[in-house]
Amino acid sequence: MAPSRRDCRCDMIFLSGCLLLSVWGFQPALAKVCNDYTRHGLDNNWYMRDGEKLPIMVLMPMNESALMSSISQGIEPAVQLAIQHIRESRQYSFSLITKIYDTECDNAKGLRAFFDAICYGPKHLMIFGGVCPSVTSIIAESLEGWNLVQLSFAATTPVLADRKKYPNFFRTVPSDNAVNPAVVKFLNFYNWSRVGTLTQDVQRFSEVRNDLTNELEKADIQIADTESFSNDPCVNVKKLKDNDVRIIIGQFDENLAAKVFCCAYNLNMYGSKYQWIIPGWYQGNWWEQANSTNCTTKKLLTAMEGYISVDFEPLSAKQIKGISGRTPQEYEREYNREREQKGVEASKFHGFAYDGIWVIAKTLTRVMELLRHKESVDMYHNFTVDDREVGKMVLDVMNETNFFGVTGQVMFRNGERMGTIKFTQFQEGQEVKVGEYNAIADILDLINNTIRFQGVEPPKDRTFVRLQRRQINVPLYSILSTITILGMLMAGTFLFFNIKNRNHRLIKMSSPYMNNLIILGGLLSYASIFLFGLDGSFVSDKEFETLCTVRTWILIVGYTTAFGAMFAKTWRVHAIFKNVKMKKKIIKDQKLFIIVGGMLLIDLCILICWQIVDPLKRTVEEYSLEADPQGRDIAIRPFLEHCENTHMTIWLGIVYAYKGLLMLFGCFLAWETRNVSIPALNDSKYIGMSVYNVGIMCIIGAAVSFLTRDQPNVQFCIVALVIIFCSTITLCLVFVPKFITMRTNPDAATQNRRLKFTQNQKKEDSKTSTSVTSVNQANTSRLDGLQTDNHRLRMRITELDKELEEVTMQLQDTPEKTPYIKQNHYQDVNNILSIRNFTDGKDGEKSLKNHLEQKPQAQWGSMDPSRISRGPLEDINSPEHIQRRLSLQLPILHHAYLPSIGGVDASCSSPTSSPASSPHHRHMPPSYRVMVSWPVSLTTALHCTPRKRSAFF
């Protein structure tokens, strides 16, 4: 008598509560209650009888309206075919009876089906089935309380792999996690060590991603980015692109797969640079059925071309006869025939269901053998076996399963099927198998020449960055080095010229030793150009650090040496002409050397402290990625080597401040002395121009060099040209005028500057041969202005000499005019004598000019009345007049013509007078001395020896 509806409802409530209790550990009591209530089941001797019908519970959705029912409909022919083949094999002493319970993929209905099977069905030894993950997980969690083992053929959810939670659950189909080792093996095959993941935000896919993450970490494969999305994947796809992810592993269903590839098409994430790896369990032509995007099918196919899909192998491709005595291909033909007879669609899980029935048959056979053996051992005792012991035996035997089925080698590892994973590639609108992975042997087998990548080679797992040094262009370095060598040769030529002619007046006037310092500084500056053009492409990293220090020292010392010498010479000119107190002091070259040495000492102190406290080191600055100019799938990351330290700004600030102050002061001195032209210091104007040149060019060069820091060619070119320009212009301004003067007019340095020195003056000049005294400098500064007056006075003296000669001749021919001539003669002689009294003072110059400019007081027609009253013969023949005529004519003729051969000195006019006794002789500049004297006697005049003129320099 069947139970009433009310009893069934009560039993359902009771079973639901008991299922919960079974999870908490009260399973035996519950199993006993159901078995006692239903009175269905096998007796304890079922394993002893041959031909016994063993019931198997089959749980799967059969209702066509239920989710995943299409899978179950294609499974039933495979199950029936397996039972048939088992019976035909005659290797098993029992027959399997399957009873299908419809779960409808609903948790409540699935529990009801399970209740009906437990309480109202026969006593089942095992449970076969479980398609829907939610229903399967609920039932599998309580199996331990019922001492039952479940074998699934379609539940791929990774959740069921938890052995602590589902210890009695097995499956012949590989789980979704089973593809992860295959994917890792595939990545290693192509040396892809950097990937990204794009996962649909669903538990099933999240579990797969978590397991994949662990597998990737074990294989030391970098996960560049992990993205999850719910509905719109475009933002996440864009992030993958921004992170330069080339190998993308996707976990999403076919509905969102269309959206993903539409986003990939819009973002140009397809082709030879990208490789997509997605699940392979999508339905055929899924892109047409699931396309809900604004992308056309053509665009989707373009983006999908070349993707790799990974899924378990539904049937083995090996031509090997399995446990059923048939090859997988033979089985498939029989299955299709049975399926077609029943008019159902094929299921991709039919092979796993077929092998699952064989697993149950082998397991029960082994359990029966163990029970029979155990009973034979305990034949003298009352042998009994309960459900718990049978359940444990089934569990142990299941773990030992190992045979070759239609899906390949069937074996379990912690309840998980170690199956075969296949790889397919989407090529021209269809999926083509390109390889498979054997999980048992851990071997990846790719079919030759089947994988077709979009490019000539597999995509790279990242944008390979090739470091490219921004170095000095070799032709540029060669050109500037050649110019530098020419400049150094020019400097060497100037040095040879300066040393060879150091005693020449023209060179001596401009302080040749200071000029040597200028040349030395220029040579050091030239030499630094070679060092600035060397980088890591020519020297090692350690040598580059040494190079940083050496070139800094050379440039700073060279700059200070050259600029310091120019600064010192300009300061001397400024000190003489702008400081009244120093006009009477001597500024020797030794003092200029002290100035330059002080500057160098300050430089050395700064450089030594810099080197000890914070030395320069090699640093590398990397720049943003650039596309390969040759179009290769690589990116160029330029890098540049610098010489830097921790406090680079502070040290540069100290050096720039010190050099800047000196430069400003030097420019100030050059500006102040811009109008000074000193023949004795004949290059003062050029030194000032050089100071301007160095100052301006250094400021421009430092600023431009800082702005072009990331452009080594431009920076080196500017720095080198600034150094070359400054050094070359400075050396040319200092030495080219001297060189030209020495070549064209060697005596130009002494022309119009010849002076007669006394013995004291010669001694003083010999003491200051290497330096110009302030007194001589002051005198010579006025010489240029007085040269014109000197020439005019000489011409006037010559005219007066001629007049005296004419007067003398007239005195010899016309004695009657003696009073008249004598008077005019004495007046002209007085004029000449007044010229002799001209000195270098301003009063002498003024009196001389006034004398020349005034009108003659005596005219030819005027006579002294006192002398007119006398008789002409008396005056002419008187002894007094004869004496005067003789004393006048001969000396005047003597002095008028001897200047052409050297002249005579006034000291010869009297034997009792000495040159030193006359104050006028002692202080009168030699250029303005008029060699006219009034000798006491003719003998004295004739015995005077000509005195050589002496030059001022």
C-alpha cells in the first residue's frame, strides 16, 4: 500500500531536515530510518550471487524546459550503450540497472528526486550523474552520511574539487581547472612569461582564475594584469592594453565573449601582436547566436581570427581499443546510430558517461571480489558487512581506477579525472585542432604546421623593450674633434711664437708669461672636448665615472687659467688708469701670477671638497617608450648617461656663483677700460674683448646646455662649439695682431718711440724689463698725443736753421747791414734757445706753442735807434763784432747739419758743464730735445762726439 499524499509531504520535510543533519554528522541514523521505512534494498549477500541486478541511481535534468536538459538527452543513449557492452563482454557477473531521477536543474526538485531515490527506490550502491553545479554540490556534500559515492560525467565546476567538503565525489569529465596546467604548458612552449587575465565576475570563472593564478605562480609566469567585469568589458580590455598585455587568458561565456572581441576590435587588440586564449566549450557558431554588440559579424571574425580555445577532449583521437574492445571512433559510430534512432542531439559529454558506466562496473566488480575474499577468510565466523564498510571500499576502489576508455586513459587523482585537454585555433571562421595535452604524462603534443599566427612568428608576450643609448654621433664627434685638434695646433703655434719672441719688445710689452697661461688654459679647454664626447659606448661604467671627474677638473682649471690671466691683465690696466693712488706704484707680472694662483687655489678647494664629500657618479636616465623605426614588434626605450651626485644642484650653484662673480667683475673691468689704448700694453683692448667673449658665450652655453640635457648630440655640439669659439677667439685676439705686426713691420714697436735715456733711466729700465712701471706708463700715455706737436716742432727747428744759415751768408756778403741782421739774428737765436728750454711739463708745452703762434716782433725794416746813430764801419770792424760773428757762424752751421748724423748734445757746449748738471737735460723727454747749443769756442764744438739716441723702451 502506497503512502498517502500527507505522508509524502511529511516525509519530504523530514528528509530535508535529515539532509541537513547528515551534513552535521548524523548520517547512519538517517539512512537506517529511510531504509527501514521503505523496506527496499539489497540484502547483505548481494555480492555472493552471480547475475545479480545492481541498481544505480542516475540524477540529471530530463525535462526539456529545464536548463542543460540537452546534455542529459544526449547522455541516455551512451549509458544504455555502455550497459549493453558490459553485458556483451561477459566479464561481469552482474547487470547494472539504471534508474533516472529528474533534477530539473533546480535545488528543491533535485532534493526531492534524491529523497525519492533514497526512501522509495531500491538500495543504490552508487550515484551516477550530476549535471547542474548547484544541485550536484548540495547532494555531493551529504554523500558521506549516506555511505554513497557519486560519479559525475558533466559537472565541471571547480568547486567540487574540494575533497574536504566533497570526499565521496568523483567525475569522469575533467573540471574546468584541469585546463590550467595545459594552458601553462602551452605558455611555456612559446616562452610566454607574461600574461593577463580577463574574467567574468561569476563564481565558476573566478574559481578557474584563482587556480590559474596558482599554476602561473608555480611556473614563474608573471601576471601583468588581472581584470574582472560583469557586463561591459571594454574598460577592462582598455586597461589590459594600457598595461601592454599581449597574451590574454579569458574566462567568460559566449554571450560576453562577443562583447569582448568587439571591444578588442575597436581597440585594435588583435592581429600579429596579440594572442587570445579562451574556453573551448562554446557552442558552434556562437558568435552569430550571441552577438548582441554593435559590431558586425565581419568585425567579430576579424578580431577572433587566431584565438586559441582550450577544453577537454570529448573523445580520444588515438586508434586504440579500450576496455570495451572498441576504438573511440568505433564507439562514436555506434553512439551516433543509437542517438539518431532516438532522435536526440549529441552531447559532448556522452563519452564521459559511457566511460563512467564502465568505471562503475569495474568498481563494483572489484568490491565484490574484496567482499568475497574477506568472507572466505572469515568463513568460520559470522561475516557481516554494513553500508559504511561497503561505501568505504567503493571509495578506495574508485581511487585505484585506471583503464583506457573512449575518452582516453581513465584515472583519478583526488577524485579529479586526469584527462586529455585539446587546443583548437580559430582559423578562417572555423575551429581547427592544433594539439592536445596529456595530463597523466604532463606532455603537450602540438600538431605540426597547424597553428597559424597572424605574423611571421608567434606574438611576443610583451612589448620587448630594447634599451638604446643616446650617444654622441660618431661623425659629429669626429668633426668636432678635428676642429679641436686644429685649435690645439693653433694654440701650440702661438705658444711657440710667444716663447721664441719673448724678448722682442712687442711681445715683452704684453707680458709673455701671462700669455703662456692663456694658451695653457685654452689647451686644457680644448682637451676637455674629447672627454665630453666619450660615453658608455666607448668606455666601461667604471671608466665613465672616472671620466666624469677628470673632464670636470680639466674644464674648470682650464677656464680659470685662461680667464684668470685675462682678468689679471685687465685688472692691471684698470688699476693704472682708474685708480689715482696706484699711478706711482709698480704692478709686476709676479702680482698677476698671484692673482691667477689664488683663483686656481679656490678652484682646487672646491673640487677637492666636491670629490671627497659627494663625488660624481654615473647615473642612467630612462625615457618613455618609442616605436621601432624599422617597424619591428619591439619598443625602444632610450637612456642617457649622466654625471651626477646627490647634491648636484648645490655644487653647481657654488661653481656657477664663483665663476659668475669673477665673470661679472671681469666684464666690468673690460667695460671700464674699453677706451684705454696703451702702446706699452698693446693688447689691453683685445683682452677686454676676450673677457666679453668668454663671459657672454659661457652664459649662453650653460643655459642652452641645461635645456638640451636630454639631447646629447645637441648638448655636446653646443658645449664643444662654445669652448672652441671662446678659446679660439681669445687666442686669436691676443696673438694674431702681434703675429701680423711681427710679419709685416718688425720695427713698428719702436717707431716714434725712441727716447734718450740717462744712465739712471737705463738702470731703472733694466730693473723693470719684465714689467712696465706706472711712471713710464703715465708718460707714454701722453706721447701719442704729443707726437704731432713734436713733428711740427722739428720742422720749425729745421726752418729756423735754414734762416740762420741765410743770415750768416748775408752777414758775410753785406757788412753794411750788420746792425739790422745782427738784431734779427739774435732774435731768431733766442727763439731757438727758447725752444731748447722746452720740457715735458705743461708750462713748457704751452710756452712753446705761444712762442710759435706769436707774430715776430722784429721786422726787416725796423732798427734800434741807438745803433743807427753809429757808423757802419765802426760797428762792423770793431773787435767785438768780429768776435761775435765768428762765434755765431761756425757753431750754427755745425749744429744745423750734424743732426742728420746724430747731432751733438748740449753738454758738449762747455767743457765745464756736465749732462747731469742741467735740470732740463735730466727731465726733458728725449724726443723733444733740440740739439742747439751756444759753444764757447770753435774747438769745443768740433771736439764734441755725437751721442746716440736711446729709445724709450
